[in-house]
Amino acid sequence: MAEDEHQRRDREIIRTERSLLARLGQAIKVADLMAVLMVLATFFSAYATWRTALVTSTIFAVADRPFLGVQQISFQETDTQHPTIVVNFKNFGSIPALDAIVGAHAVIDGKLIKGPADTMSEINAGILSPNVPHSFYVFLPQDKYAAVAAGKSNLQVHVRMIYNGPAHQKQLCYFERYAYDFRMNIFQASGGDDRCGTDIF
């Protein structure tokens, strides 16, 4: 009888221990799950922070930087020994462009046209303040202009501007080709990029 009582007590102890172990196991599983969820929450929070910083940096880089570009290209004088093309350009951004180098060339029928000996194909413009107009001049020989005006030759003007923003972190660039339409007497954009140095210049 005493032995049966003893066995019953042992079985109850074992059942109690198993119950405690089962509860402990469940608690550990819940704790592990919570730990995994906390790790995931930390990861997604860090990712969201990184994305926010990246978007903010991109918006700042685009909004708060100089943008050099051409406002207009036209013939200014055509009845001289060297007919003149004027390239009007300016900084369309909100802050000054620094260390700006601006250049333009005429290309007729795929061939680069050299200007008169006393003219420059590039200038060191230095600092270009926002919304201040500037001009650059390209000269053609009279016979070349006559062929362009008559529609016998194709004229393009290649404009390149290399400059820096205030941070000096990355050199900025503008390159654009403008094709002359002799019927309308206008220059129209004809392709370009922001890398420079990829075309005849």
C-alpha cells in the first residue's frame, strides 16, 4: 500500500515536472519569437531610416545645386566677314555655379569649324550667379554660312559647360547639340547628355 502511494506520488511529480517543462518550453518559444520580431523591427526601422536619408539627400542634391543651360541660340550678324552665332546661357539653379568652363563649337556637315585666330572656343567663366544672362559667340566663315543659309550644308552648334556646386563633391556637366533649321531660321535641341566629352568638341 505504501509502495503504491509512493509510486503515485512519483507519477504526480513527473507529471508536474513535465507540465513545468512544457510551460517553460512554450515561454522560451514565445521569447525566441519576440526576439526575432524585435530583430526584424530593428532591421526595417534601419532600412526606413536609410531610405529616408537617401531620398532627402537626392532631393537636396537636385533642388539645391546650380543648373547651367542654354536659354537661346541665334544668328546675331550675318552680313559680316565672319557671321556670328550667339549662345545665350545662364544658371537656372538657385545657387552659384563655381569654376565654370563654357565652350561652343560649330559643326558643319560633321566637320568641326575653327573660328578666327583671335577668338576662343572656351572661356573660364568662373562664378555664374543664378538667373544672370551670359553670352558666348561662335563665328563662321562667310562661304560656310552662305551654304548653311541656302540649305546646302547642315549646321550644328555643340555647347558644353563644366562646373561645380558649392560642395565641390562632383563635377557637373551640360552638353547639348543644337541643329539649325534654315527654313525657320531657328536652332533646335538635337540631343545631349550630362557626361560631356562624348561628342566632337
